[in-house]
Amino acid sequence: MSDLLHLYLPSAHPTISKILVSLVVLAAAEIFVRIAGRTLETTFRKIPSLDETFLPLTKTVVRYSAYGAAVLAVLSVFGVDTTGIFALLGAAGIAVGLALKDTLSNIAAGIVLLFLHPFKNGDYIETPSVGGKVAELNLFVTILETADGLNVTVPNGVLWGAPVKNYSHNPTRRLSIEIGISYGDSIDAAFDVLRRLIDEEPRILKDPAPRIFLKTLADSSVNIEMRAWTNNADFWDVQWDMNKKIKTEIEKAGLSFPFPQRDVHLFQK
């Protein structure tokens, strides 16, 4: 490449020629990275089967690969023996790997998460320590957005080494609402109220069939549970609406929600 430049700049100093060639190589690498990034984004948008979770990692690999190749090309222009550099990098890689084993484990975990696909961008997940919507999965960390608008960065190794609940993966979810009525109230009347509310709610699925049953005989109340299935997108709205309707309709039916109570007997000597 430097010989080609001498054809156009015959009077240029050899060092200046090498610097110019190096700048051209680095500029070409930067242009390539930007074009490749835009191309990858367009490709991921056009092909629905490509999960956008792979996009940040793919762009990172392309960027580092292009810059690495550009650096090696610049060193070659200046006459540096790249064979020796590879040997040196190999030896240094072992030392760096031992020193940065946690970082490397995060990289390995990120790659495994991408291929096993336990979650994708936009899914709401929960770990023993944090929960939130997946905003980005990159080579080192996963970025979550919590329900209250916070940005949480979680090392990939933490996600791979802990149970992860994915609330968005399945198309449907089971809704469970437990209510307590007084011991003097009619259980059948409470069942009738809950059945009517289920029939009137179009967002509750017919299959699997909803269930209503007597769950426990507690100290101060008879606890009844209602279980029904909804589409995942409707889950929270249905739960909030049903809680309000149950409170209103149970009271209209003459039933009551008992407070915890205790009978105290005093004995006087």
C-alpha cells in the first residue's frame, strides 16, 4: 500500500507516507464499522426471524474485529512483525484471562444466553435480586428497565447463574385472586358472585376453564380462591378490574370481608 502511495506522492518522506497510509486504513475501518452497523440494523428490521437481542453483540463483534484488523494493517505498514505480536498476544491473553476471569465468564454467559434464548428484548424478567424489562443484552451485561423507570445493569454471569422468571415468554398467564368471607356468610352465594363476574369479563379465557374453590378455613375467615387464564397482555388490567368488581359485588350480595379478630376471656379471682 505504501508503494502505491509513492506512485502518487513520489517526493513524500517514507515516514509521512506510512502515516498517511495508516490514517487511510483507520478511516476506512471507521467507515466500515458505521456502514456495517447501519446495514445490520436494517437487516434485523427487515427479517422478523432475526431476534434484535443479537444486534448489540453482533455490532460489538464487527466493531472490534474491524478495529483489530486495522491496527494489524497499520503495524504491518510500519514494518512490525505481526507474527511475533500474535505470539505476544497469546501469552498476554493467558495472563489477562486469569486476571479478568469474571469478565470472561460474563462474555461466555452472554454468548450462551444469546443462543439458548431464555429471554429477548422487551421481555419482563425477574431474578432473585432484580426484575425489569430487557432493554439490551450485550457482550458483558444485560440492561434492564424496572417498572419505576430505573436503569439496572446486570452482569451476564449473574443471569446465567441464577433462576430467571420470564413473565413475557408464554402467551397466556393464570390469574389467582383470593378473598375471605365471614363464617356466617353463604359460600354458595360467594361462588355465584365470582362465576357471574367471570362470565361478564370477556378478557378471561374459556380454555383452560376458570375455577373457583374453597381454599382454607382460616382463623377469622373462609378463604375462597378464583383462578382464571388471560392473555399475557391483559393480565394486569384484568386483575385490577376484577379486584375492584369483587369488592363491590361481594358487598352488594350482603357478604362481608371479615377483619382478623380474637376472643379474649377474662377470669376474675
